[in-house]
Amino acid sequence: MSNNSSKDDRSGAPGLIGGVVFDFDGTLTKPGLIDFAKIKRDTGCPPDMGLLEYIPTIGHPYVRHDVEAALEAAEWWSADHAEWREGARETIEFLREHETPMAIISRNLGVTVKRALDTLEGVSVDDFVTIVTRDIPVRFKPDPASVLYAAEKMGIDVERLLVIGDNEYDIIAGNAAGAKTLLLRGVNGDPDWELQADYVVDSFAEALRIISDGM
């Protein structure tokens, strides 16, 4: 698939993007800070299952606690060592300058996302209308509830939201909610599901062109 590909050319039409929702790990931050594959191997999580989906299936409470602790420790480490993905900070600055509402949707804990935002330079929690994390009582991605929740908090029709992420869960959630979706290729790229996104790009520079064209 070529860069800046689209399944729907209307997604970048002027006036159709009223707000932007970002995934966090691997999207705003440098990919690979959390080695989910290693955590799965170490905890016995099947490779085709998400850790958050695996944890409730663990019968022994002590084992379940250990898996939760391993995941939380990885999130804290990545928060303390967070680095911008190339172009992410510039994209946020562009949206801030144009007073475009922004949100974050992450499967991480809220405290670790906020710690990461403190670690990153040039951004703060106040730049985002809402930060939706797994400790908020809303079903997390790939369920569309988190996208619908963000749209409501942002006061924007979900059809005018652009969901940007690097993972299949981001695209599934955005599509199911009725938002526009943009896949930012990274360590999780998979040709079998890339075509589900409205846009597929390799960099924030390409994403920013789509955003600016659609505002």
C-alpha cells in the first residue's frame, strides 16, 4: 500500500475534521517503549490476546495480581522514559494554535499517561479536553465506547472526529464509533487490517497534511 493511502477521499475534505483523538503509546510516544510481546511471554498471555483481556481470565488472585503489577511497572517505566514520536509534538502544537479540540484514549492507567505527559516537553494535560484511560468506567478499546465518550466530552459529533493510532484496536474502535480513522504505521503494522483505516500513513508529517486539509 502506498503512503497517504485512503479508503475514503472525503475524509480529508475541508470542514469534516472538528477534533482529533490520539492513541498514546507508539502514537504520540516513540514506538516500542513497552515490550508487550515480552510481557505476554513472561505472564503466559496468549500472543493473540490483549493483556487487559487476559487478566480477568486468570483464576488465581495472586497470579492475577502479579500480571497486573508487571503491566503497571512497564507503564511507569515507559512514562518516566517517554520520548516524542517524530512529528507528534509539532502536530499537537498545530492543533493547539488552531484551537482544534484534542483528546487521548489509552488502555494505560491515567496516572501513567499523565506522568508521561509531564516527562514530555511542550505539552500538558490541559492541552486535551479529556484523557480516557482504563481506570475510567468506560469500556476500553477496541470497544467504541471510549471514542463515543471522548466525542461527548469534546462536544463534537463523532463523525467529525479523527482517531489517530498505531494499533488495530484504535482503528476498530474509531470505525465502530463512526469516527474517521488514521493509522500511523509503526511496530504494529499489519497489512491484513491496514485497509480498515480511512488513512494509512508512515509519519506525522503526512498525517498533518490530512488534518490541515480536513479542517
